[in-house]
Amino acid sequence: MSKKVLAVASGGGHWKQLILIKSAFADCNVKYVTTISGLPEQEGISNFELVKDSNQTEKLALLITLWQVFLIVLKYRPDVVISTGAAPGIWAILAGRLFGAKTIWLDSIANAEQLSLGGKISKKIAHTVLTQWDHLADGTKIIYRGSVF
């Protein structure tokens, strides 16, 4: 039986980076989660859910996103949760962890000087945090394995 993967990313660059690693899930049963209608269809993805986009300045939107993501994780019960960011990914990592999934945060290549806010939060809750910049890795919790580009 193939692993169930929940792959989560906000629109824009986060989504583009998630799509760049899509082939890593070729042998898995993948459900994608994003915030912008039409993005999954552009990539030929039919197994997806849309959630509200949110950020740290929109407290109500954050709660709505949390609820939506929590319900998706509860219903789908993934073995692995992976996210390239942002807020929906943090919630997915948290919910996945609560339900026993292995969790992976892949920090955006745009964060060359330090981990993103999502990366800093995920460092405390995710099983694995990957950076795309060698100098940001600490060799234990923050790991460098290369860039998606």
C-alpha cells in the first residue's frame, strides 16, 4: 500500500517549489492543498483541497485556515505531511504531527539570510526541516540537501 502524502503550499513561490518536487511523490497517494483556485488544475492535479490564505496579520483568517487544514488532515489521515510554506503549511505540520504523520518543512529558497517565520515555527514542531541554503543548516534539526531549482 502506497504512503498517503499531504503536500501543502500557499500560492505563488511556495506552490511553484512544491510542484518542483512533485516527482518525489510519484509512488505515493498524494493530496495537495493550496490557497488559489486553478493552480492544481494547471499542473494536472485533481486530488486537491483549497483553503483560505492567511498570514500573521489576519487573525480570523488564520483561525479559518487552521480549521480547514485540521479537517483535511483528520479526513485524509496522511502518513507524511510536507509543506513549502506558508501559514497553511504550518497548520498542516501541526495537525499532521498531532495525528501521527511524519512531517517535513521545506523552507523557501527565497530565505537566504535566515529561516522564514514558518521555518522557525516548524523547527519546533516538524520532524524534519530542510533549508535550500547550506549556510543555514545546523546539521541536526535544520538540514541542507540541495535546492529545488
